[in-house]
Amino acid sequence: MTARLVALDLPGGSRFVEALQTVWDRGDAAFPVDQRLPPPAKAAVMAAMAPASAIDVGGDEITLDGGRPVEPGDALVVATSGSTGAPRGVVLTHAAVEASALATSERLAVSGDDHWLACLPLSHVGGLAVVTRALATGVTLTVHPTFDAVAVEAAAAGGATLTALVATALARIDPSRFRTIVLGGAAPPPDRPANTVTTYGMTETGSGVVYDGRPLSGVDVGIDDDGEIHLRCPMLLRAYRDGTVPIRDGWFATDDLGIWLDDGRLHVVGRRTELIITGGENVWPHQVEAALADHPLVADVAVGGVADAEWGQAVGAFIVPAERSNPPTLDALRAHVKESLPAHCAPRRLVVVAHIPRTALGKIRRQALQRNP
């Protein structure tokens, strides 16, 4: 019997979990649909993923035209935008999902007394992996439709011991209420609580595979001569939804650059495509962002390379001012950055914006930044 892809077009909660289990029990694969998408974006991702049917909030399953089958053993198709913004599906097998669940549970010392809370978007692997690891290991699970600080703290008071958050969500709760908090998405805060664990991974690895700089069991990490991180592990995707297989000799090239620290931990420098080369000097956006975020007149910031006739690329700072009537000047920001970083890291362009475009997990959508200020 041909395996089908079924879209789960419903919010997080017990009905989502029941629908996922039903799809799996009959040998099909599930595609969680982002509930926040406007109709045109939703139509685009549905066309790209090509599910055969969809389960809606009422529990009804509707047959769709143009559905493409999946392979036996496929468990999930998770949409990812990659670096281009175009929707692309990552196909994860049941074996990969189970491997991720077991390795993460081992590292976190999860026991039958624990209780997972899922409160991040289930259309993203960071939120969905909480659900799948709880199902795979039989640990108690609570699923919220969205992140709500009051509801999260109430869940902790009701017995939840483990959760996955991003930095912005972490800042809105009392983290001491949980035994362990897994942090993904955007960079963690410098003063993160002791009960948090930072993760490195991506949709293609079925969630984090490196915790606090150390690979999980079964995960091999290699860094090539150009500094690019390569991963080999049982959690890797089988293929993309379009049939492309990005694995070569068992290894997946991440397009991330990294180094090994003296204590043996992996340090991820940044995305290869995010590197700014200005006047022959390399500048990593996150370093400049961290410096600028410390300025009292900056509420939020993103940094990106912008075309420049003299320098090739110039460092551009996209700033949300703390006070609209009193934005910082470019000279002030340059001086502030030069207090902690080399002069070539100081921004040469300043754009004042109303908000910084981010993904649901807090990552800056750099392709959405205005690149020609």
C-alpha cells in the first residue's frame, strides 16, 4: 500500500497529537501546517509539500488534488525556508525521529517522572521535536497552541519539568520553575540560567544534535578545510520533498562554519552565507549585533552586508530605536562597536526600522532586510 502525506492543519493541543498518532498508525507521514500563515503563503507551502489530504481543526480529513506519495517508513515532512525563503520540505523517517528522541532523552537524563511541555510552533522542528520525543519515549506531554508566558508558568506549576524555548520566550518566564530548558533558535542570552541547555541543529537533523557544544550519542561532527561543519548521524533527513538527497558518503554539509574550542566543544561561528567581507576583512553579523544590542538607545538590531563600491560590502546596521524620537547616530554606534571589536566591524550604514523580521524561533530573516539603505 502506498504511503501518503497528510497535512495536519490544526493548532497545537491534544487533537494535534491524536491526529499525528492516527496518521502514523496507518503508515502515513504527517506535515504540520503553520497556523500563522496568511492564505497565499499557506497555499504556496501546501503546493510545495503536496499532501494527499488534510486534517482540519474539526477532525475532518479532506482529500486534496495533486498529492504525492512518501516512502514507507517516512514519518514527517517539515517545511523549512532555508536561505532563499522558498518553502522546502525535509523528510524525516521514523528511525530518525526515534534516534533523535533517544539521544536527546539520554543527554537530558529524562525519566518517567518527567513531563514535557511543547509551546513553540509545531510547524518548526524545535517545537515538533518535543512532541515526537515524548511520544517515542512515553513521557507525559502537554501541548499548547502558542507560547503564552502565563500558561507556560501554569504548566510548570502543574508538573511540567522540561520544555524547549527560544531566547525571547525565556526572558518572559521564571526559568527556575523547570528542571531543564532546551534553548534553540536565536543565540542564547549571555547570562542564561544554569538549567538551560543550548542546542545546535536544524530541520535536516530533526532538531538539535549538539548540546552545549558536545555532540549527542551517535553524532559525528567534522569540520573541513574551509571551516564548514559536516554532520553524520542517524537523525539525518532521508531527502528533501522534491527528491533531492543532500547527503554525501553519509555526511551532511550544513553551510555553517565552526571551530573546535580548546575544551573540545564545538563553536558555531555562523552561516557561510551570512559572512560579511568588507575591505578584505571578515565580519560575523552576530558579533556586531551583540555589541550594538548593548547600546542604551538600541531596542533591537540586525546586521547584514550591503553592497558598497569602495569596500565590496559594508556592514549595515538595522536598528529599532529604544525611543523613536531619539534614534542613535551612526557615529555613536560606530564608536560603541569599536570599544569591543576591531574597527572594520563597525557599521558604515544605518537604517532605522520599526521591527526586525524574525522567524517563529527568533532567528533573524536576513533575506527580508532592506539591503540597499
